[in-house]
Amino acid sequence: MTVIFSKKCEYGLQAVLYLSAKGIGEIVSADEIAKKLNIPKEFVSKILQSLTESGLVNSKKGKAGGFSLAKEPSKIRLIDIVAAIDGLGMFNTCVLGFPSCSPDHPCPLHEKWGSLRSSTYNMLTEQTLDELKEKTLNKIAHLEA
Amino acid sequence: MTVIFSKKCEYGLQAVLYLSAKGIGEIVSADEIAKKLNIPKEFVSKILQSLTESGLVNSKKGKAGGFSLAKEPSKIRLIDIVAAIDGLGMFNTCVLGFPSCSPDHPCPLHEKWGSLRSSTYNMLTEQTLDELKEKTLNKIAHLEA
DNA sequence: CTTTAATCAGACAAAAAAATCTGTTTATAG
DNA sequence: CTATAAACAGATTTTTTTGTCTGATTAAAG
């Protein structure tokens, strides 16, 4: 099987969307996130720690501590989270794995894939957390099932 | 890092494109493919064996043996190779990893990603080996570098 | 018929990704 | 102050992916 984002990145995106749905400044524990999203607690905790280092998330230690967004949701783009976790390699390496793929020695899919990849990149760059809030709330409402 | 296709699938696509570039019916050894494409020989050999089981490739044992396409290049689509190696999971599982993602309980990216994914699927379905032959030949000509 | 060069089969090894565990530090609440 | 609940740090384990090795089988060529 193949996948666009690593599991780490999927979980990271889910967690950040969850944070944004709770409202700005709201502090949420890794435990709550893990339970609601059905993610291993220690794992999501690690991911949020790394996003804290990246400056996308704030953390507060001690009792009643947890995580919150470090910026306004309108200032956090999906690509920022992807870049922090998976990096942007998928947007500049050859889809067929040719190490030597370049505009002057393109692989057979260079153009076709290039344009799809750009569309994907643009989508992730345009989508900010605030724009997704309503959809995120809807989704979260149905997670109990 | 993330990736669209697994290494196995990348190598499989490269190898099949290589076969198609050599002309229909032409038999090529795993050794030659491995050397030209800079892929571990045993690995590409395994991949071609599996594609043989899938009916996309023919194999011939013994001296002067090797692999060849099992169908006309115009009848082999890229999606066939992807399906045989990586499966089609990436085209029907949630991009954010929500197990419960569906049209009635969509994830926040459901529509936007869905349309990009369809475009990708369509591209892989439309592209057959014969259509890529010229580009493949060009690429192969530059692999020595 | 014997040598050679190939696929094939299946175990094995190494590396990467995903997940878990153990314990420490920190801050709040009682 | 003390108990508690959280992040934090880092080692460890498990699983998956990637890659390697050994030998058996097969077929062509001399």
C-alpha cells in the first residue's frame, strides 16, 4: 500500500485540526486528543511535541497543561504542518524514483505528474485551519461512532 | 518523508517502462534492467516475478531468458502496475487517516482531496505504455550519467 | 552431456516507520 | 506542602519495508 502522508503526518494534521476546532487559546491534553481521535497517546504526544519545536503549537506543562495553537488558525496552513512533519520532499522528487529526473532530463511522467503535484501543493498552501473549522467540527461530532 | 508510490512500485514502473522501450516481444534480463536503472538486481527480479504472476509480464527461464511484456504496450496502463504492486488503497482511503471518512461523514479535506485524487487516478488510467515510449527512450538515453 | 546463464523459491538481514515503556520535570489544586 | 496530572526525554520494542543471500530449477549453447 501507498500513502500520501506518513501516519505521523496524518495524526499531526488530525490533532492540529482538533485543536483549531476547540477555539483559539484553548488548551487540550494529549490524552483527550488521543482518545477522541483514536490515536496512541504516547505517539500523538511525541508528534505534538515536535510541532511545538516547530513553533506551530504551544505546550503547557503540569496539571491542567496541554497543547494549543501557537498562531491564529488563519495563519496556519496545512502545508506548514506537512512541512514540519514529513518535509516537502514529495514535492520535488521524481514520482518514478529516477534520481536524475530534472526539467532537462525529465522522466516520462514529469509534466503530467508535475501539474497534479502543483495542484496538490497549492491546495495545501491555500487551506488554512480557520477555513476548515466548520468541516472539522462536523467531522469531530461523528467520531464517537 | 512521504511518497506516492512505494520503492517497489517505483522500481516496477521503471522496469516495465524499460521493457516497453525495448520493443514488444523483446526479452530482457533482470540483470540488464538492474544495471541500467541502478536498482538492486535481486529486488527488481522479485518485483518482475510478482508482475509475472499478475499477468503483466512474461518470463522465460534458462540461458538467454528474461522478462518481456505480456501484452501490447497500448493495453498496459500505469494504473495496472500500481494496482498489482501497491494496490489501489490510496484511492479509497482517507487522506487524513480518519477510519470513518465517507461521503456522509467526510473529513475536512474530503472534496478538495477527492478531486485531486481522481485526477491522479485518471491520469494513471489514461497513460498506457505505448504513449510514454518516446519519453521513456529519451530518459533511458540519459541514464548513463 | 556438460557448462552456463537465466528465473524461481524461500529464508534471512538491515533499515525505517510506528508504537510502547519508564521515568523525570513541572505546574496546578487541594 | 503534598498529591496529582500533565508535558518531556529518551530508550526500547514491534512491524513494515527494503534489500540480500543461498540454492534449486530450467533452458540454450557448445
